[in-house]
Amino acid sequence: MEYRPLGHTGIKVSAICLGSMTWGEQNSEEEGFAQMDYALDQGVNFIDAAEMYPIATRAETYGRTEEIIGNWMAARGTRDKVIVATKIVGPNPKRFHYIRGGETRFNRKHITAAVETSLKRLKTDYIDLYQLHWPDRATNDFGSLAYTHEEGAEETPVEETLAALDEVVKAGKVRQVGLSNENPWGAMRFLTGAEQGKGPRMVSVQNPYSLLNRSFETRMAEIAMRESLGLLAYAPLAAGTLTGKYLDGQWPKGARRTLWPDNTRYQGPQADAATAAYVKLARERGLDPAELALAFVLSQPFLTSAIIGATQMVQLKTNIGAAKVTLDEETLKAVEAIHKVYTYPCP
């Protein structure tokens, strides 16, 4: 397993990060334990969670994923062997009415409360990487490339958020901080605020990145490289789409799209056509489609770690095994040729 620096922190994380959002919903605690056991044995030292997990989110299971991770670390004695990342939920009062009264802002009150509850569920004294799940402002995210300005929209000032994060870092409850679903303007505001002494420096940004969504390359890659704000790529398989399991109208039993068909981010004619092309290329090269998709993501210079998720052990083994795959120049050129035809089909 390759290990890469997390910003300038001195922390090294595995190029593969184990995602956890299915634990407590699609996967049981026992299955979550098995996944963590296997991943750790394969050299994965990085686990990503969020206070709102598992997905699909609901009041009855809120926080269950963190609890499963905490139970595993306590049972296995592995706290010092893993880098644990989690996130505070962003503003969305209608959807998250059951979390701290539904306000969920990135201010001192909510950051302090969220950190404390995550620490309890994780059964630990500190969180290695604490991330802001999505911006506390009106901006384009979750599938939108276009930005529409909302004058006067409610938001928490970056300086206020940095000050609140500074408190939990200085208290020893959080080691490092990062962004998620963030755009260039927000990333630079946070980095500039840190340079001005207003709070801790962001060390990573967790954004979507896959063969079906390479928008990070044009919007954030330069910041990632110049500012050591490495990408933690989520959905590198486009929610399983790039495995090819949904092609030709297939709806596999128990698959995420089958369970939650309203999540259409990686669906549509362009997505299907692009996926078919990448799957065909993988098979021509003697690769599993997941290996091609993940190896491409892992090859990017701005990437710190690719966050993988699986509901079955066979999927997990394939995904982790992709870390050993290196794509040759001919394959990479073929990928670029497909990308020119199907550019950003799923932003």
C-alpha cells in the first residue's frame, strides 16, 4: 500500500481510504468490523465517516456509523493504527431537523457540540481529521456546475468557523481540519484566513472525482497542488456506476440505485454511454472495470486518497486491490479519448 502526506501535517495516509457510509444501513456492525479488519490487514490506515452517516440518512440511524467505528477500535485496540476522519453536517434544516434542532451551522455552538458527540460515538479522545461536510453558504454543489448568486442568503462567516475550529484543535480534540464539497472561492477564503492567523489551516478537500466527473481538474486541481490541499476523492466509482452493474437497464438487488432510485446523480444517457465505453476499455485491457476507474483516480498528482465503499467483501477486495494497478500510457490515452467525447457527464 502506498502512503501519501496529508498536507504538511507529517501524517501519512494510505492511498486507499475506507469509506463507511453503508455501515448501520446496508451493512451490519459485524460486516463493518469485517471490512475494517480486512482493510487494515491490507495496509489501509485511513477511515472516513460523518456524523450524519449511514446513508440514506434518517433520525433512527443518525450517528450509527461512527458508533460502529468506535466499537471496532475499542474491541480491536486499533485506535493508534488508524487515521480517523469525520465530518460535521452542513446546513439543511428540512432534511436534518433531528440534528441539533435542525440549524446545523458551522459556528462555535454547533462545531463544539458536534465534535463532542462524535468523540463519544467514536470512543476516542481525538479526531485526526475533522471536515466541514459542505459549505455553510449558498453555492453550487452536489451535481451543479453553474453558480447562481443568492444575495443576502444566510451563512456563517469563514472567520467565525475558523475561530470555532481553532478552539477544538487547541483543546486537543481535533488534530487537523479539512473541507468537503468545496469550491475554489471557499477553499481560498479558508486558506487565507489561516494565513492571517484566524484559525487552523485546511489540509484536504473531500470532493467527488471519477471518470464520470473530472470537474475537479479545472476548478480545484491548481489549488490542491499549490496549497497542499490534497483531494480525498469520494465516489471514485460514481456510486458503483463505473463497475458497469447498471448497464443495459440492470437494477441489481440490494444495490444503491435500486434501493434509492431518486438519487440520479450518476444516471442518464450520457452517463450510460460513457460508462459503457470505460467498461469496454477495461475489459479490452484485461482489467476489472472498477480497477480501471480506481487506478485512474489514484494516478492523479493532486490526489491524497481515494475513498472506496463496498457492501460486499468481494467488492472491497477488488477496490483495495486496485491500488496495485498501474495504467500504461496507451490505456491513459484511450481514457482521454473517451473523456473528450463524454466530458463531465455527471458533475
